[in-house]
Amino acid sequence: MNLEDADQVVEDAAHVVEFQLGDEVCAIDIGAVDSIVESKQVTRVPRAPDAVEGVMDLRGETTAIVDPREFLAIEGDLSSDNILVLDRADDKQKIGLRVAEVTEVSGYAEHQIDRGDRLERIGTSAIESELVRGVIRKGATPPGEEDAPDDEVQLVLWLDIDKLIDAVSADENADNQV
């Protein structure tokens, strides 16, 4: 591989934080994550949407805690103290996503990511709701090489965090208009 090819791989790569969410492995862009913290006492907020567990004090700042499984229709237990605190400039307050376990920080080449029309064959509510940027095929081999066996390729939902938070906000606005 020459230097020009190396630049292309870095340019096309997705850099993500991977985490367990119920029975699924999901990821969000590493640039969207401020920190990973353990949950403290969460105070429920009256009339908040189901996805909003409540708020907690994080370093003197009120942080809304969101359970993204509500919008992704993901099953499984979420008994966890892990919170991914988001770093989004437009947010009026900090937002944290409750996740089961943060597993790794990874980079993926373009050939490992299914997007757009290639997602139509995967039927999940997250894809249908357009809350997913793509599906990462972890362990997929580059074009021109022999395909990895299906049991060696793990699918990771690459979430569009902006659309997910917009969905929570839309749900909150709908709840408050009663």
C-alpha cells in the first residue's frame, strides 16, 4: 500500500465508540462523545417521554439521561451504570445515553459499512425510522479478497445520534401538547 492509498483508507473510515445496548451492538461517532461515566442518582422528570429516564448532576451540570432502546425497538436488559455523555454544540443541556457496556473504540473502512440502498434488505425499526447512518460489518474483508465466513462477521448498528436526539425531542414536544 502506498501513501496515497493509506490517506484514502483514513478518509473513508468511520471512527466510532461501540457499545452493547440490550441484545444489540451499536456505535456512534467518536466525535459525538464527551465522556463515559457511571450513573449517579437519576431524578425522574414528570411528563417526560418514556425514553427520558430523568436527569442527574454531572460535574455541576444537569444532564438528561436517555434510554435509546425506546426508539430503536431493541430488546434485552439494560441493568447498567454506564452513560455515554454526548458532546453536541447545539444542545441546551448535556445529554447522556444509558448503555449496557462500552466495548471498544474502532475505525472502519468504507467497504465494511452498508448505507443507503444497501440497508433496505435489513429490516429493523431503527433503519425504517432513519435513525441509523449505516450498518458496520465488523470482520468483513476488503473487495477482491475472499469473503469472511458469515459467522465471523458481526453487524453493528451505526446510529445517527442527531436524528435519535431529534426523535426524543419530538416525542417530548408531543407529550407536552396534551
